[in-house]
Amino acid sequence: MVQLALGYRARAWLAVRCWILIPDHAHVVGTAARAAIISDRRITGLSADVIAELVTEIGPLWHERHQARLEARPRKRAVGADAKHQLVFVDRLLATLVHLRHGATHDVLACWFGVDRSTITRAIGEVRPLLAAGGCTIATGVRLRSLAEVIDHLGASGQTGIIDGTEIRVRRPAAGRKDREKFISGKNKQNAVKAMVLTDAGGKLLFCSPAQPASCADITHARQLGLVKHLIGGPAAEILADAGYQGSPRTSSPISSSTPAPRPP
């Protein structure tokens, strides 16, 4: 397993190593296990270079937020005198990437990383907002961080966008939880959450929305995100969508509906 690390580029390996050696963190996943996760693109969906860039970019932001939380609350001890984190930042990032890629439960990730489930839950809750705030890179130094920026980009470049909703199966919400039944998908008849994904004509990801309970209709989700408003008030842009995004009879939706061409007899 150690041999898996030999193929890394020096920049990627050093960028990842710089966060493994944080002095105020005690427990880390074994280097061989971490090397296996980083080296096999099937596990996270990202190359070692991209993971290194995420560590370099998001790591300082996470550390700043963590220090701000420590300094903001009333304390009887000096900052840094409390119990130490059981996961360094790079392992928190890897756990989040595996969870997003494969939908692995927090219990499974806790067993893999050798920590308690609550540690994984907290880590994912901290890292996901940082990943979302980074937006989608469409060119060197150019990122789209909001749906309005995506619509402006499509209108200015004359490109066609493709929009659709995707459902992700989740564990059944606990009994007694408010709006528990809203997570049941009418299409798949299972508990799930739904996200709206917008890509260009080539399939390049431009925007992925926060998740909603699966019972939320596609057009309702789009309106809640302001898609129709952005299309009406922004530059002319063509977005292909299925019938789930067609407007009601009273509203003429600017979203184009793409339907498969009829087969020849």
C-alpha cells in the first residue's frame, strides 16, 4: 500500500502532508490508508492534484473558522487546552469526499477512519459548506459561485445549459421528526433528498443546489432557487429541461423543454 504514494507529484504530496502534521491534532488515519484513498480516483472521484488544491485552498478557511469558534465562546481554559481533534483536516476532507461520492453512511466512514460516528458527522457538516462556497471552476481563475452567475455566464457565452433533478437515497428520518413524510420520493417510493444540477451542453457541472426533501417538485425547487426569476430578469439564456420543469398554465416558463426525437417507423 505504501507504494501507492510513490506516484504522487511532489506538489500534491507536500500540500497534503502539510496538513497531516498539524501540531494540535492527535489522531490521524494511517498513511497507507490515506495513500490508498488519495491514489485511487474511484474512491473520491478526484485526482491527487485536485485533492491537494482543495487542502491548500479550504484548509486555512476551516482552521480560521475553528479558531474563531474557540475564541468566541466563554472559556475557563486557554484556547487549545481542550481535547484534541481526532481527525486532521485532510482526513475530514477525505471522509466528506467519500460520503458525497458514494453516499456512504457516517457509521461506515467512522469504522474506516477509526473514530466515533459523531466525529464524522461533525466533520462533514464543517467541510461541506466550504466546498459549496468554492463554486465551480469553468476556466483558469474563473469560478461560478451562484445560480445568478451561471445564468449570466450562459447568456454571455451563448451556451446552452441542461438542468435536471437528481435524487439521493437517505436513511429514513427518525420517528416524530417534523415533515418526516416529505422525504418520501413519489417516483422511487423511498426516502431521499433531491438536488438540482445545471451543466453546459458538454456535461460540465456549473451549479448544484442544496438538497431538498424528495417530495419537492422539480419546478417548485427551481422557483425556490430563483431560477425563473433569474431567467426573466437576466440575459437571454437557453436551458434544456424535461417536462418536470414546465411552468403551470398561468405561467409561461422560459425554460425550454427537451424531449427525445420520435423514432422512425
